[in-house]
Amino acid sequence: MHLVTVTGVLGRGRQKGVAQVYRSHKEQGSLLKKVKLEIAVNEGFVEKTIKGIG
């Protein structure tokens, strides 16, 4: 791999969010903490990298 960037992000996909307790009140959160990976590879390593991640 040539370059890798790891970023903490908030998002919502198929998951419905999770309930969290904040100041003694249960709140339904709609955004979940996720990790976003950005990877740069040479053209010859694209398929190997995709197989390695999947």
C-alpha cells in the first residue's frame, strides 16, 4: 500500500442507531461512530488490496 488515511466519521446506514443515556435520559441516537479508510495503491495492486479488505 502506498498511502492510507483513517478517519473517524459519524453515519447511518442499515443500522438504526443506538439508544444512549445522557444526563439520566435515554436518547435515541441516529448517527453511529464509524471508521472511513482511504487507501492509495499502485494499479497493479488494486485487486489484491480489494481481496485483502473483503
